[in-house]
Amino acid sequence: MKLEDMIIVPSKDKFRFLSLVSNDDFEFNQFGLDSVMLILKGTEQLGEETQFIKHILREYLAEGQFEYPRVQTEQFSNLAVEVIQKCNLKCKHCYLDDKKANERISLSTFKSLIDQAYDLGASQVSITGGEPFVDKSIFEKVQYARSKDMRVTINTNGVLIDETKAKRLKELRVALLTLTLNGDKQSHEYLYGKETYEPTLNAIKVLKENGLDVNLNFIAYKDNLSQYIPFKSEMKTQFGISKVDAFPVSFDGSARRNLDVMLSPQEKLEHNLPDGCNQSYERGLTCGAGRTMLFVKSNGNVTPCSQLADTNVGNIYEYTLQELINKMEIKR
């Protein structure tokens, strides 16, 4: 027996079993890992706990000759790519402001990035923008990443997603799509613009109907803060979405001209909202940014992660991903 469409990610004394084709993410201890090996080797007499683990992993167990599961052995695991800077919306809080250029990562360049990331041991690629579905080669890019058996996630505003696109995403076995919905129609369209609420809601509907996993971001500002908790409950009831994360508007881009959407430090604290990233490339990184992940912008500039988008370590047209990782390692 073998484990398909799943990778094991060791973490201290725990082992994450991460799906490459959905949002499934299981964590086992050493006993759990040993149990999986017994299951894969076809052991007939299994204890109750091991039987339960077999039930949990049933969708990923395939008949056939025993194979050792795929394990994330390298530190570098996740490549994030801003495939295009152009967007179909003009949001009040966009960090890109109105300066969205026509910069994009070509299909050939994307394939080169995937090849390099794969050779470095990466198992995941996160696709973002701008708006990824403005990119005419988006499905070819997803298909190439999936051909390398990489876990693909996409961040999108959802407005351009219809039934046809949802079906294609399911065919490609995209693991996760993250959309943003900010409460009711009035609250959402105050930030995103008119006629964006229904298309986003419809995108969530068709994605879920086609069996795709969806997470939601909720951009919190003064007028919609009170909606967050009931909104989370509504999304769980209506669509079965259990992960809805709230983020405050960052003081960047268009938000600098729309101060009414900004929350005070006290309001963020009272509502337990994150208050930006405290990492600094210049002072030295203490998290996994630049080691376990890289963020490639649409102009080729590379940052340790999307939270440090103003940092420029180098450009993919001048350096390989390995060289860029080596440059960032010096900063630790």
C-alpha cells in the first residue's frame, strides 16, 4: 500500500501529514507515524488507534506495492509567486495603490521557478497577484506546478471565478483558494467597489459545489468590526467554511488616502487583530522567512515573504533561487 497526494512534514517531535490536493492537514506523534508505516506495509492485525488513523487517511491510501511516504526533508518548502501585478479592482486599501503596472511572470519564467523550487525540495507553491485570474496563462501555470506534484494554493478576490473556472481548478486538484469577503454587501463594497459582493459570493458557492477547499480573509475596519463573529458563523453554516481570518487594513498604498478604514492600535488590541510583522531583513530574520519560503514579485524581485514586500534581496533574472536563499541565510 502507498500514501498518495500527501507529504509528511517533520516538526520537532510531531509529524504533519499535509495534503497536496486539499486543505487536509493532520498532525501525529511518533506512534501515529509508526501506525501509518504498519498500515502501508499491510499489517493485518491493527490496534484500535491504528484503525482510526487508517480511517482518517482513507482517501490517501492506495493499493499497490509498499512505498515509503514522501517526506519534506529540506527546509525550503514554499514558493510564493505574484504572477501578475494587474488587478480587475481598485480597492480602497490596496497596498499597490493605483500604480499597478503590467508586470507579470511569464509562463516560461514560472516553469523555471517551479523547476528550481522542486529541485530545492519545495512541495508547495502559493499563487497571488494583483489578481491571478487576470493572468491569461494562470491555468497553464497551475497545471505545470501540479505536474511536479506540488501543492498549489491561490489567493484571489474571486470576482472572475465562474462555474467553468471552478471545474478546471477541481480538475487540476488545486489544494486551496483563499478569497476575501468583508461581511455584508455594504461593508464589502465600501472597500472593494460596487458590484463585487455578489460575484465573490457566487465564486465561493461554485468553488464549494465543485468540491474545492476555500478559506476566507475578512478585512476589518471601523464600520464592519462588529460583523466578524456572526459572519464567521454564517460562512460555516452556509458553505462549511471553518477558517475565516480577520486582518486590519495596513497603512500602505491606497489606505494612506483613506484613513477612515484604519483601526487604532487600541482597537486592534481589543479585537485581537494582528498589528503587522515585526521581522526585519536588515536587522536579521528570526522566523522561517527566506529559509522555508520565498516571495517572488511580478517584476522578479524577491523578498523573504509577502509580509516584507518592500524588501528586495535580489532578482530572479540575476540570481538563482539557491543563491537568493544563501544571501538571506547570511542575515540570520
